[in-house]
Amino acid sequence: MSTMAEMEPLTSGASNRIIPILKALRTALLFIHALVFSVLVLLLPRRYRRRYTADSAAEQPPRKSVKRWRLEEEDTLKRRALAEGIDMTTGNEDCRCSTFLFYGVRRNALFTRSWFPVTGQTKGILVIIHGLNEHSGRYAQFAKQLTSCNFGVYALDWTGHGGSDGLHGYVPSLDHVVADTGAFLEKIKLENPGVPCFLFGHSTGGAVVLKAASYPNIEEMLEGIVLTSPALRVKPAHPIVGAVAPFFSLVIPKFQFKGANKRGIPVSRDPAALLAKYSDPLVYTGPIRVRTGHEILRISSYLLRNFKSVTVPFFVLHGTADKVTDPLASQDLYNQAASEFKDIKLYDGFLHDLLFEPEREEVGQDIISWMEKKIRS
């Protein structure tokens, strides 16, 4: 049996240590050097510049973009096959499960799942938006608990996650994820008219859900939202990182900062849950990519500035011992939001992945009870 000490080096993708400062500065110097060199070449007289660039082009290797694209496509297909192979029933024969591809706002294929009770009237539907670096298949046990209480469940893999299109672990824009979430919800509402719908988001997925619900056209489709350990106050390792992140996210968006996931923070007090998470080939455990890190900082900053404008009914849940996202930020959201129907529950001593803690059944039941209360209201 693995111990907590053995699992300690494992990390969550939403750690506050988004970009190590020394590596960022080193990369900054390299790019400044390259930028100055490029400017000097442009200042050369045209005849020398033409000759210089021609000679340089002759020395360059063939373009790798096509090869890189093919490798990404192959990786996507492998991940999709793994996603299809996940057991969605977890021993529950009283629900019908399915998987399908949903095409997002940029026509990229997103892998999705659904679970519905076989008998009984569906009380409501919960749409699951997973956290950074994980995937929808991890929520099969929670889906089983929901369907046993006559809730239907849908779950969506973000771009670059699970069985969806995109470079593994790379998120070009969280606004794209927000838009995909809204479009997916619209499809679900059309297919399930009159059934109350809730959005659920974990960690960075919680930030996505909260921002999605800030748009009136999305909020009006919702009965409410549920946020577990939302990434609402994420800070860079150093102020200078926040200053240079926008520039690097444009020039080297897919670059991986080696060491960004070094010496991680435990996200569950259950060693078996940690082992399962970080041995899962669909969970991205590589160094965080520059654009992805910048996007987390950007959406976190936006949400912090707009707590007072939140009007959607919500339930926020957070562990007081969470070292990945800030439980005090969840308290601030609850205190400042203008929502008339809002609740918060802080679990003493719990860590980041609430639905994978030893008390996961209790957490799941708290969510179900809140949704039932909201429907009755």
C-alpha cells in the first residue's frame, strides 16, 4: 500500500507554482537576445539581408510543423481510444451510459460522456466540467451516486484533455473552454426540455463554470452551479512572472517549464486515489505549458474583480487544508456575490480533490441535497 509520503511528489496542475521564476528569467534572456538579433538583421541593407536570409534558409532543417501536427493527431487518437475504454458503469447496472463527440465553437472534437438512470423520472441534470490536467472519466463513481438519486449526468473533456482534440495538457484559451461549455449546455437543454440543469466545475473547471455563468444567455439555462475547490485566487511564483507571462504566452505558448510540477502538493488524503490519479495515462502530469499557465492567471484575475456581479445560484465547497487553490477565496466569493440563493461548505482538514477524499460519499450527498433543495425552491 502506498503511503502519503510516497505520493507527496505528485502534483496537481492548478498549483500556485505556475511558472518557476528562474527558468522564466532564463527564457526571457534567450528571447530578448533572439529579438535583438532579428532586429539587427532587419536593419541590414536589403541586398545583404536577402543574401543572409537565403543562406540561413539553406542551412535550416525542413519545417517540422506537419510532423508535429501528425504526432499530435496520433496522440489524440490514442487518448480517445483510452477514453472509450474506461468502465463507466463501476458496477452500476441501473444506469445507461454513452460516449459521443461534441464539436465545440471552433469545430474541434470534444469527447463527452453521459449517464442516466434506467428507471424513475429524471429530477435534474448535472454537467461536469473537470479540473486542469484530468478528464471526465474520473467522475464515473460520482455519476453513479447521482444516477442512483435520479439525476442525469453529462461530462465534457476540455480541449487538450482526455479524449478531446488538441495537444495534451495545452489550453490555448480558457475562454474557448467557457464558450464550449455554453454550447454544450445549449445542446443538452434542447435534448432535455423542461429538465433543470446544473453546471459543476472542479478547480480550474470551477473558474470556467463561474465565468460561463456570468453570461446572461448561459445563466438563464441554469438552475444553479456547483463549485468544488475553485481556482479563484491563483498567484504567480513572483510578480515579474505575471508581468512577462502575456508576452511569453504569445511567442512560446506550448513551451513547457521543466520543474513546474516538481515537488507537488498532495490533493487527497486517500493514497489509493492519488495512485489512481497519477498512474492514469489520461491525466497530464508533464510540466505546465506557458499559455496554459497564463490562461489560469488571467481567468483567476478576471473572476476576483467580478465577485460582486455574480448573480447565479451557487454552492461552493472547499477543503480548509487545500494548498492548491485558496479556500479563503471561496469564502470571499460567498460573502461578496449578489446571488440570492447561495451556500458554502468548508470541510475541515480536507484537501483539494474533494470527490476523491475518503469522505467522497458525504461530499457527493451534500451536492445532491443542495440541488434537490434548489429544485424545490
